[in-house]
Amino acid sequence: MPKAYLSGLMIMHKPSEGHVDASVINEFGISLMDISYDEKKDKVKIHSITDKMNKWYIKRSLSGDFKNIFKAMHQGSQEYLNTKRKIKYSFQPANETE
């Protein structure tokens, strides 16, 4: 069993080409973080994050991971592994809506 485990939903919205907004919520509907990704600048911005995760080292790791996750998802992958920190992210896409 891993030291920590997080599960929930990541809801993504693409308001314009080259930009993705996402929210991560747990099973109870509590928002864990709101992020955005700019493909042109290749930058992730964390807009809000829960207090327990609001540490500079966690936010730095999450920013890098989500940047790589968005790139991997753009290429069709549904998993990402941070080998340095041994964190595995798995996604199951739902149906897209317009």
C-alpha cells in the first residue's frame, strides 16, 4: 500500500485552442485544486489548492507532473509515471461533450 493515495475526478475544459482549464475533485465533491495549462507557453498555473497540499514543494511537483500529463494526454496516453517521486497517475476518459 502506498504512503498516500488520492482519487477523484479531473474535469477538463478547453475554452480556446492551446488552453486547458481543469479541476480536481474528490468523491465527495470537494475541490482539491483548480489548474490551467497553456500549450503555447508550456506552463501550468495552479489557481487554487486545498490547504493540506498548499506547500511549495507539492505545488512544484504537481505543476511539473500536470505539464507532462497534459502532453501525454494530447498524444493519447492515459497514464503518467513520475519516476523520481514514484507517483503514478491513471486516467479513464469519459465521453467528450461540446
